[in-house]
Amino acid sequence: MAAEDLPSEFDVVILGTGLAESVVAAACSRVGQRVLHLDRRSHYAAAWASFTFNGLLSWIQQHHEESLPEAAPDWSSLLQEGEELIYLSGSDSGFIANLQVFCYTSEEDEEEEAAPPADTTEEEKSDNKTDEEEVEKQEEKLEEEEQEEKLEEEEKQEKLEEEQKEEPDEVRRRTSNPVALKLIESLNASHLVQSQTDHTQGAEPEEDQPHPSVTPSQPEPRKKISYAQLVKEGRRFNIDLVSKLLYSRGSLVDLLIQSNVSRYAEFKNVTRILTYRHGNVEQVPCSRADVFASRQLSVVEKRKLMRFLTSCMEDTEEHQAYKERPYLEFLRDQNLGENLQHFLLHSIAMATEDTPTEAGLASTRHFLRCLGRYGNTPFLFPLYGLGEIPQCFCRMCAVFGGIYCLRHSVSCLLLDSHTNRCKAVIDSRGQRISCSHFVVEDGFVGADRKKVATPTRLLSRAVLITDSSVLLSDSDQQVSIVTVPPIEAGSPAVKMVELCPSTMTCIPGTYLVHLTCQASGSAHQDLSPVVTKMFNTPDSPEQGERPSVLWCLYFNMADGSGVEVEGHDLPSNVYVCSGPDGDLGHERTIKQAEFIFHKILPDEEFCPPAPNPEDIIYDGESSTATGEEEKQEQEEEQEEKQDEGKQEEKQEEEEQQEEEQDVETHEEEQKEEKQEASE
Amino acid sequence: MAIRELKVCLLGDTGVGKSSIVCRFVQDHFDHNISPTIGASFLTKTVPCGNELHKFLIWDTAGQERFHSLAPMYYRGSAAAVIVYDITKLDSFQTLKKWVKELKEHGPEDIVVAIAGNKNDLGDIREVPMKEAKEFAESIAAIFIETSARNAVNVEELFQKISKQIPPLENAEVDSNESFKLTRQPAPSTRRCC
């Protein structure tokens, strides 16, 4: 795994691995563009990332670090005549603010050299630009340190392994937790022992991570999962920074299917739509079957609801009459009753009281169209979390020859003074890489180059690890969306998604709960009132039969909905991708990616289906190998020639077969299939 | 006979012959100039094992290992991983430990691991002694085999060994909300076209 220089010529260079960038990368690579896809971070998916529990703790830590600002390196020496430099912003961490962590579960781990049991609530100053830059620098420094540590680790490794051979019994004795014990046993068996056993020995740098906040144990029988266990089984969590769902007939699902990127991911149906009302969580009947099975609705209500849902699919004069007026008003005039009105407004249209009728009806129709495609609700959730989706598109890009390099950035653009186009980029190591188009995540564009921005809007997010579901049912493997209308006048409407362990995002015995709303204050100010009402925390006015929060994180993130692709003070062949917005679906992002793709390649098809695995034939004639491989293979070839001719004969036969089974014909077949299917 | 789909992910340094091994296994073909995995999401081959059929879905790194940028999704749901090194390149064996570590970090807990020393047709320029590699494999309870994708040596055997180590299917818990792949076929109730 020796460090290698990047190739220096590409058609499209893309910085940032968020969803929009990744879709553009896949689309360009798919139609034959040479794509270089970079991210300064060590993980994929940028603001769309999902983290293991420990990964999330490190991420939190990074955003808490402070460090001294550092000047960007001066690359002006690399300039040729008629060229100008545009520096990119070195910081990408500006999209996060107001991080706060609370741990409400007990430490409860004997071998742990107890972290100070103080209720340490960590706070961070919001929108302080220098802070952000500092954090950024610190991250770089951290990465360097990490690498050094890794080297040291390797040296230590052999030594450690020997030690571990002698020590398993001791480790076993010190570990009371059966799960951890099992883990350690299996680790010892495989001699791959690193972090976990080191953890018990208290010697691993990874474990110096923050114990962001640990309160003294709260004696309550229900709380069985300790903080130590969350850390120990941390790798089984996949905690998304963004909380969204896929509409089963939304543009992301369509794109996944159309491009065959869907092969790389698995999904689960969201099984329930819930709403919070009068202090209770209730299930919202939305499919025909639900409506009829519902015990909350009277026969009259059922009939009314069915009639309403049927009628709203078609545009009527009555709808037109209410066009500009609030949807709530329209609903009121339907005499549906308070129950139905609540369900229709908050859970089905997911509208607020001011949403105009036109928009309310449009989202109601979208909701209804999405019912029944895969399940009884309109929504899907990807196994292992949303962070999988950008990675899937990245893989598609790589499969068609795109080159990937994490921990690698672009520090500036080279501008041709005559054409005002970006002709090359200079990477973080000072390498000049030529390109015809440059796509960049919004966070890397300096504020001075951005189109005069209205004050950046923020989203408020909370992530909870809880010990049971907000609404108990026959199955403990429910995936639920909960709409929480403003709990008092002036507070925001909150969207909540509760994930069960079978989504592979949390460990058995826990649920992962995401809350999202438009920010009016800090995330904690916006969301903690909802959390304390719906869950048991030490701040809850009374402890009821509700799930308890074991651990939670609040933060604000930038709302990407205000960022435009064009119109910035940037060359015409530079396109800006916005980060995630506050909507439940992905429509804006997919539309944006398609828009950018057509800007780059106006005449090409956007994400045509990739061939089926069964149809791929390795075709030696047309493919090219690069660098080392090529040399190696040439050597092999020479040796091969000396070998017996038997293989050559075989090869010829196969080449003939290949001609018959050309990949392109399969693509055509697929297109036909697709048409049939859509008919 | 029941068909079981098993995802197998390939790991190892660039140029050790990962793609050649798959190509030999799936198409019984060796190509000197293959550009790894252009256009291939994964390759498939079905082999019988006991009273089951194992359909291997073999994922190649698609070059994402070149700059150490494999995505965690690459490992998801893998039943087995094949870590390949080149017996004529000591470096490629030394990085094996890194791949094992990476696999342990990102891979499923119960994954079957196989270590394949490829290019064993080039024994005269061997740099990695078989004994050393075998001992390492044993120490991590991995399958070990030396292969030659070029001469079709031990490639079938590699996958047979993997097949044997795959634990028999447990009685699948009937979960009303099982995960699924999105397909062109929208609803199960409508007519089948594929």
C-alpha cells in the first residue's frame, strides 16, 4: 500500500463525497468521463455520513478541538503564464455548531478506570468563523498524529500480540459483561486483538477518546445497557448525521433502480407512521388496510377518510378555490373532525398550519402515490443507514474507472485568465491535476466567493440512543416515523425517525432515534422540550412508562436548501453542490445532481443502467491497465509466451464468445426490459 | 436445491491478481491486460455444496483500495473475504495484516476469511515462504491456499474451501419486515417480467 501519486489528467474532478457529488461522479464515470473523486475527510459521505458509536465520539471530539489558525501554503510558484489562482476554503467543518452531548446511562464497567462522573455538558460557540478554521487545522494535525500513532502501533503490535497470549485469563476475569467476554474470546482466538483488549488494559490511544459526559449511575432497573457497552459494541452502530427517508416513488429510489446502483444496498420498509398528540403517541392509519383495521377511528371517520383520500387524488374546482389559502382551512371545511384533520395535516401532508392548500395537496398526493409500492407506508430506509447511499454511488463511479482518494483535498483552482475557466486544480500536496470541470461541495467554497447569502439557515438535530420504542407493539422490530406538531405555539414541528436494531444501525436492546427540525435556536433549545416530554431523562418532569434515553447528542447543521449550483464568483465550469436540506426526502439533491451532470455533459444520458453481473465479460482488447500493473502484466505476458500454447487456444475460443456476448447488447436488452416494466 | 447468495469481498494490494482470480473462477479465463472490474459490480458463480447451491457474488475493490479509500459499504453483509497477496512480492504479504485489521474493523463479525498467495506459478522468484504465510493464516483462523490464476491452480479449491466453512443456514427468523433490494419490478403482486 505504498503512497502513489495521483494521475494528473482527468475530465472531471470532484471534491466532497456527499450525496449530490457522489451521484454526479457516478453519472459522469458511467458515460466514460475520467473522474477523480476526493474528500479531505477520512470517511465517505461528508455531511451525509454515518458513524459507528466510537466514530461519532471522535467526530464530536474533532468539533470540540481548538487550534491555532495556519496559513494556506502558497502555490503561486506553480502558476504558468496566463493563469490565476483561486484558493478554496480549507474548512469544511463550518456546517456544524452547538454540539452538546449527554449521557444518562451508568458507566457500569468494572475494568474501566472510571471517567470522572461529572455531568459534563460540552458546548461550543456557534457560528464563529475562526473557531471553524481552527477546528479544521486541528483535524489535519490530528490526522497526522493518527498516522504517526498507527506506525507506532504497528511496531507495538507484535509485542502486544505476545502479551495477549499470556493475558486472556486476566482479561476474562476483569470483564463482567458476557457480551464483551464473548467478544474478547473470539478476539483472542483470532489473535487480531487490538483495540478491545487494549481498552481493558487502558493502553490504546483510540480509547483516549472523550467520554464526553458521564453522569453517576441512575438506579433504575430498566437501564441495562451501560455506556461502556455502547462503546464496546460501538462498531455495530451506524449513526447518520442526516435523518431522511426514501419515498418509495421518489427520485432517489427511481435513480437507484434506473442506474442499477440499487444492487449495492438493501432496504427496509418504514413500518409505522406515528404522531404525537395530547401527550400520547398514536399510530396514523394511512393505507386502506390500516384505515379499516384502525381501532382509533369510528366507522364514520373511516368512511370520511377514505372518501377524502380518494377525492384528493384529482384536482377539483374546490381545490382550485383554496389554492392560495392554508391547507388547514381547506381541511377544516371538509368537516373531517379533529382526529382526521390532525392525521391529514401533520402526518400525511407533513405540513404546517400555514402551508398553502396547493402544496398540502401535492404532498398528500405524493404520499398516497408512494403507498403500497414496497410496503404499507410510503417510506424506505437503507440497511446500515443513509450514509450507505453516497458510498453506493461512489462504488458505481469506481466500477467504471473513477479514482478515489480520501484524506486528500484540492487547495486551489487554476484559472485560465482568458477563458475564465478552471483548467486545473492543485491538490493538497501541490500536484497539478488538469480537468475540464470541477464539482465542489458547498463547504469548500470560501464565503467571499459565494453568492451573497441570506443568513445561513440551520437545522436542529438530535440523536438519541434509547432503551425501548415510543410505541410498544407485537413486533419489536418496527421502523417508525413520528410527526410531532409544535408542542406549544412558536415551537417547531419536529420529524422523528425511530430505528430498530434490525436496520443495522443500533445494537439489540436499543433504538436509535433521530429528531430534525428547522432551527430557531440551538438544537438543544429546539429539541430538548420534545425529548423530555416523549422520553425519560433526568430532566423529565415525571418518569412515566416511556423509553429512557441512554445517550444523546444535539447539534445544528447548515440547511443546504439555500445553496445554488451557479451564480457564485467562480469560473463557469465550477459547480457547487449543496449539503443536505431539512426535507424528509431527497428530491432537491437528486435534481441538483442531474442538473450539474447535464451542465457538464448536455448530450449524455443520466445514469443509464449498468450491465448485469452475469453479462460482464472481461474484455482484454479494449481495456487498459495503468502504471505498475501494466508493467507487471507485460512481464507476465512475456513469460506466458514461453509457456505451452494450450492456453492461447483456449483464450481464442473465449474471445469469440465474448464477441457474441458484447456488453452493449446487454445494455440494450436492459433498456427494453425497463420500458416493459414501466409499461 | 436451495440457492444461497453469498457475498465474497476481495482484498489485497493493487496488482496482486484479485481480478485474475475471480476471472479464472467465474469464466475460467486468464487475461494479461484486464483492467480490473471496469463495469463489473460483482461477478457471480454458483457451485453446489452439500444440499445447497452457493451462488457467490464476488465483489472486487474497483480500484478503491489503490489510495486506501475502500468504503465501509464494501464489506457489508459479506459471508467471506479473500485476502490476496503476491508470493513474489514481500510487500504485498506484509500489508496483509493491515487488510486483516481493516476487515476486523469494518467487516461482519462472523466473516469467513481466506488468504490466497497468488502467482504461485512464479515460484522461482518467490519472496514469501509458504510456511510463514500458512502460519500467519493459522494464527488468525483463516483458510490458506496458494493459487495461480494464470495456470488455474487451486482457484476452484479456494472457493470450495470457503463453501465448506460457510455455516449452514439457520432457520431464518420469520421477520415481517425483512430487508430487500430495490428492483425494476415494483410490486410483488403485479406480473413478473424478469
